[in-house]
Amino acid sequence: MDIQIITGDITSLDVDAIVNAANPTLLGGGGVDGAIHRAAGPRLLQACRAIPEVSPGVRCPTREARITLGFDLPAQYVIHTVGPVWNGGGSREPDLLARCYRQSMTLAMEYDLASIAFPAISCGVYGYPPEQASRVAVRSLLDTPNGGPERVLICCFSDAMADIWRNALNDEA
Ligand code: APR
């Protein structure tokens, strides 16, 4: 597996799947969720609405992932995952965040995808400190069993964020 840290807009990437940092409703939001829905077009929201609720208003519980087509995006698929809201670190946040990356990679494996791009899940609205989130994420990706996507991109929205993730990758790899 080759993990690359890049800076850019994840909606522009021509990879098999981009990962969306969604919320449990899967009905869109701000941040990268809003950007992906804008770029994918209205069919993405229709596809998300078609995903069955597992409890009232919840289509994807925190730590799980769901997959849809990418519609107007260059990416063929969108893998929607819901990261933990940072609550100080004592509410299983690291485990829940690690599962987001693992579940996304499992879905990518099931769909036999060769490339996948992740945003910095939970590092925006959900307030997860990037220095900690990046180490959890890289560790989780490096522990992925063989057979998943060979090309893994972490698409950061700023150079400062990319530097944090590069440090994590250098320390964990
Ligand atoms: N491309 C790549 N990264 C992006 C983009 C983009 N177009 N837009 C934002 N980001 C970055 C943010 O700068 C942040 O580093 O994605 C990271 C995740 O931030 P959020 O999008 O706020 O996601 P998160 O912290 O997981 O919060 C999820 O926000 O948008 C809502 O519906 C979403 O309720 C959910 C919550």
C-alpha cells in the first residue's frame, strides 16, 4: 500500500473512491460533506436517502461506512463514514476514528477498488485535534490487511494540515 499526503480539494480527485466525512443522517452538511454533495450533484442526496435508516434519522452510525456512486464527481464512488465528535479523548474517540478508516478500507476491498482518497475525518467541525487524529488514521491504514486499495491518498485542505499528516506518516511508518 502506498500512502500519499496531498493538499487539495478532494472533490477534484480522479480516484476510484473518495471518502466523505459525513454525519449519521447522510443528508449532507458543511465542510467536506457539503463540498462533495455540491460537486456530485443532487443524485448523491437521492442515493443517500435510499440508504435504509438503522434507527430514526440514522443511516450511518459513528465508526461505520456506507458506499454510493459518485455521480458528477470524477471519483466512481463515495464512501461515507461518520467520525467521532471530539469530547476530550475519553469517549473512545481514537477507537471510533480508527474504525472509520478500517470500515472504509473494508468497503473499498469489497468493491475491489485500486485507489481511495480520505479527508482529515473529524478534524473540522467535529474538533478532533489533527496531531492525534493523523496518528490514529495512519496507524489504522497501515494495519489494513492486504488486498485493499494499493493507492491511498490523504487529501488535506491546507499545507499546514498536510505537514501534520506527513509527520504522522513518517513517525508511524
Ligand atoms: N477537500 C478536502 N478536505 C476538505 C474539503 C475539501 N473540499 N473541505 C473541507 N475539508 C477538510 C476540513 O478542512 C477538515 O480538515 O476536511 C476536514 C474535515 O472537516 P469537516 O468537513 O468539518 O468534517 P468533520 O470534522 O468530520 O465534521 C463532520 O461536519 O460537514 C459536517 O455533515 C458533516 O456533520 C458532519 C460534520
